[in-house]
Amino acid sequence: MLDHVFLSVSDIDRSIAFYAAVLAPLGITNRHDYDGKDGPPGHPDLKGFGANGRIFFWLREGMVAGGAAHIGFVARSQEQVNAAYAAAMAAGAINNGEPSARAYYDPRYYAANVLDPDGYSLEFVYKSWQHGDQ
């Protein structure tokens, strides 16, 4: 299980606004800013997002390699997938796969895919079997 991810972005303010809008439909609404000077030498400033008492998705300004990352966010329903996709598109994402079943993985795998402002691949995923509602 992962504890956290750092994602380098080219424009931190733009990315904070984008992810705040996109992650809210998934219930990822907690925010935390970490001042890098409080860490070991060279530690970057971080802008974090999380839920349920955990901050696990962090942005840092830095070198961007858009196609280098694919991040899947858990959705708790098809409606959450649809809402996150709609929020992403409204916030300036590029469509990379409209919400639908991904039968090539499993007929119960429902997802939507977008590219964020830096070209990172994001997926909003609902897997019914992981939520006990098969």
C-alpha cells in the first residue's frame, strides 16, 4: 500500500486550483501546505491533498515529464467517477477516456481518464468488488 506520492508540476498555483476542483468529488478535500525549510536540507515546499485524516497526494514545483506518471484515484461509485471527470474537464483537463466500463480489465471496472495541465495521466476508478457491492 502506498503512503504518499509527490508530483512535480510547472505552475503550483494552477495545479492547486486544478486538483482542488478535481479531487473534491472524490472526497479528497483536506489540504495541507508543508514548508520545505522545516525538513532536511533541500526539501521542497509541498502542497498536499488528502482525506480521512491522511494527506497522501503532494504537489511540488519542479521539472515536469507529463507522460511519465499515471495516477489512479479511487471513486466510491460510478457517480463519483462521472463527477470527477466533469470537474476535471471544467478545470481544463484534456479528455483521455470518457466515463465508461473498462471491460477489457473487468466488466465491473468503471473509470474515466484525463490529462492534467502538465500532461500527467489521471484515472478516476470505481471497482465495485473493492467496495463490497458486487
